[in-house]
Amino acid sequence: MKATVSEDCIGCGLCESTCPEVFAIGDSGIAEPIVDEVPADAEDTAQEAADNCPVSAITVE
């Protein structure tokens, strides 16, 4: 699986707190994936982060 964050991100930090193995708030103040591929043991929490993103900026495929 691969995670992406769109330009719609508002930098609320919910994804980082939900799945710190995959997401972090970058220097620009918005979230970014910190891995190329979502680790198998983080797939559920990465999807949870995407489902709970308040602006639907996260895609996990």
C-alpha cells in the first residue's frame, strides 16, 4: 500500500497522532508520508488516518 497526502491538507496532525509510522507534519506545516510503502502492520491505522482526516486529504491504496 502507498499513502499520499493532497494539497488540501490543513496540518491538523490527526494522521500523525493516529499513525506515526506513516505520517508526520513536515517543515511546510502539512502532513506528508514518511515511508514509500505502508508497512503491513500499519495498514489498518493508515487507513484509519485517511478515514478520519477532516478534509479528506489522505489516500491509502
